[in-house]
Amino acid sequence: MSRERFDHWLLAAEGQLDAARRVDPEALVKTTAARRAIQEELSRTPLAALDVDTRTHAAGVARKIRALDLRIHACGATVLAALDRVLPDAGPRTYGRRGQMRGI
């Protein structure tokens, strides 16, 4: 497994963030699928099988991706909150974090 595959994983996550910021659902679906495919490929190789430099690089990439995931989630939450204010009756019926029914 090369360091480049981990870099591609990071690029896919950055693409997700860009699509989320632009509120581009088609791009978000595409980048999510690309990221999922790379993650599946990476999961087939145990970290112990990698050399020390690649393992260190992979750990750094994983930290960056965790930070990107928080930003992607925040973008989605912002969009949903804005839509809830603009179209309060159009929201889906779901349970919130505290178990309350939303969108009814």
C-alpha cells in the first residue's frame, strides 16, 4: 500500500467538504462513493503490514480526515437548520438527539 492511496483518501474527503459547502448533492454523492471505495481498499491491508513511514503518514491523514468529517457534518447541519427556518413544515419526521420527534 502506498502513501498515495492515503493521499487520495484525503482528497476524497476534501472533495466531500467542498461539495457540502457548495450544497451540491450530486458532487457529494460522487465524492462520498469515491471515498468509500478508497476506504474499503485501505481496510484490506492491515496497518501492521505497512512500513513505519507509511503508517505514520496514514495516521496523519486519518487525523486530518477526522477534522474534515466534523466540518462536513457542520456544513450539513447548517444547511438543514437554514432549510428548517425557511421551510419549517417541509422537514422530515425524524428523532432529534434528545429523542424528540422533529418535523411534525
